Amino acid sequence: MIDSHSIFLLLSALGAVIGLILLITVVKLNPFLTLLLASLALALVTGMPASTVIHSFEAGVGATLGHIAVVVALGTMLGKMMAESGGADQIAYTLIRVFGEKRVPWAMVIIGLVVGLPAFFEVGFVLLIPIAYTVARRTRTSLVMVGLPMVAGLSVVHGLVPPHPAALLAVTIYKADVGRTIFYALLVGLPTAIVAGPLYAKLIAPHIELATENPISAQFVDHESERSLPSFGLTLFSILLPVLLMLIGSWADAVSAPKSLVNEGLHFIGNDDMALLIGVLISFVTLGRMRGFTRETILRFSNECLAPTATITLLVGAGGGFGRILQDSGVSQAIIGVAMQSHIPLLLLAWLLAAMMRLATGSSTVAMTTAAGIIAPIALHSAGVHPELLAIATGAGSLIFSHVNDGGFWLVKEYFNMTVAQTIKTWSVCETIISVTAMLLTLLLAMAL
């Protein structure tokens, strides 16, 4: 039986989440400030001592950003080098040549999956949208038909596949194995991206009539064919090097004696921060110096790309702060109590919590951070649950129905030149298909394992 205090805590948390939604969507308050205010209000309402509230929030922010800030910075630099060198264009043109014009949506979903690995969704999107414009124009295809598979690919790796920063955060919180998580996430993610990308795009594109003039698209008309591009192999190597190093790190114990010099060396280079750092430094050579960029130019690229990540980083930190308040106020314990009594399978509970946080905050990364922080203590008391699958289920929940409180929603709307209604029919539904399909496939995988 749930006691009255637990019910009060749960209702307080629900009120905080509803408050989040209203402040972001109706009052149009900055999401960082909204998360801060919601955290403080929840802490005070639930009876936390006023002297500990700010410290608790700061501790949550610090614990979250200690890891993620490094990953965001390095991932963004790698994405910037790909954009400036023309590596992203090279991947696009090669895949279009291989797949042929009729199967362009399939090429675009693969581009989204590959390019999205090291970069945040927003970074990958801005990186690839010129390619989508080019491809749509060259193949005389609707931008929805070309662009939706691309954003589906980006979104799947954003939520499900390490070493993407968001997915990696969930892996860290659940103490899951990175290598196994990558393997399972690809098993789940590839079919999910196909269903939400090329298949859904084919269904919806005929019903979406875009304006003939797209002012943003017009900027990219004349530039793409003028420069020579780095080779396909070199570009792919530069992007996938951090992934390979992380896989090597996760296999260290299988190929070397624990605590040996080789074993510790493999774990060191396989650490996600180190793997990304090595990847970035190598990209400065392969996509920088070898492309004729000077040291000054490479420095400018790596400085420029960090400014736009400030908002993402602050939001992630605030999400961590909110998660810590949920824990320190006793809300997490109340949720754990309800979960234990309701007997909802843990994978489904992780998905539901992440989905609720995504709808509330608009950020899949915040949703993953908060839900994983709540579920991780329950997982410690639950036998037979694979932490790798928990990370994937949490990621799947964090991708559900992107709407007006999500920066990605407005990014897709503006660049595709769509109305709000058209964006909901295409992008929001695409995200929901990803979320539900990935969850169903994760449950199937759990049965198989």
C-alpha cells in the first residue's frame, strides 16, 4: 500500500513537470531558468531544508557536466572538422552514387546514422542539411522524402547508440558495458531507423506540400561542387575512430590479463573522453592539415564550434540538477516504491519515465539523464535486467513526440520551411515511431537474451 507522503511527493513531482511544460510553452521562459525554478519549487514544497536546496541542485549539475561537457566539446569539434573539410559531403555523394537516385532515402538514413555518431543532433542536422538540399535538388525529390530519413538516422544514434554523448550518459549512469550497448543498440536502431525514415517518409511525403521557395536552401545552391573533397575512406576512418577505440576498450579484459600494462592501456584509450580526444586530434591532421588548412584556421574552427554548445551543455546540467532534487527530496524513493509495488517491468518503466521527461522538458538528453538517475537505484535491486538494454530503453523513451518545447522541432520546421502542423505530421510522428519501435524491439531482445 502506498502511504500518503509518497502520494504527496509524486503529486508534487507531477506538478513540477506540468509547471515545466507551461513555463516553457506558454510563458516562453528560457528552459534552463525553467528547470532551475522547477527544481527549487519542488525542493521547497517537498520540505527539503532551504540551506541544502541550492547545494543539492549544484551537486546534480556538477556531477552531470563533469563528464558530459568534455564529450559535448570534443564531439562538436569532430563534427566541425567534418563540415569544413567537406567530409560530410563526400559521404553523401559516395552513398548516393552507390545506392542510385531511386534509393536516395536509404542513402540518407545511413548518412544520418554515420554522421550522427560523434555529433549532437543539432550539430549533425546543421552539418547535413546542405547535403539534403543538394540531394533533393539533384534528384528532383521532395525535401521531406530526402530529409526525414536523414533526421531519423540522426535521432536514432542520438538516443540509442554510444559514443553519442546522450546515449553514453545513460550507459555511464547504469554502469553498462559500452561495447555491448553499441552492439545491441545497432540491432535495435537499424530497423527502427528504416521504419521511421524511408518507410514513413514514403507514406507522408505525398501529403506534405512544401513552398517552392526555401530561403535557407537558396544559400547552398552554388557552393557544393566547387571544392575538392577528402576521400571517402579517410573521412569514414576519422568519424569512426573514436567508436573503434571505445570498442577496443570494452574488449580489453577479453584480450589481455586484467590489471596488466596492456589491459590498462587499452582501457585508457577506450575511455570515451580519451577516444574522442584522440579522434579530434587525428581529424585535425586527416580533415585539417591534409586538406590544406593552416594551424590558425583549425584553431578558429575549434573555437567557433564551441559557442553554440553552451545552451545544450547548460540544459543538460540543469536536467542533472533537477534529477538530483528528485533524489534528495525523496521523490525518486517514492517512484521506486510505486515501481516495486506496481510490478511494471523495469525496461518499460525506464521508457515511460524518459518519455514523460521528454514531453515535459523537450530535451532527450535531459530526459535520459533524469530517468536514468531514477531507474539506476532500482536496477541495483532487480535481478536479471541487462544494464545495456536499460540504457537503450531509456534512450527510446527520451525520443518520443518532439513538440514546441524542443529546439530540434524548430530547427526542422525552419530548415524544411514547413508550418507547425506539417512539422508535427512529419518530424513529431517520426520521433514517436522511433520511440515505440525501439522499445518493442528492446523488449524482444530482452526475451531473446
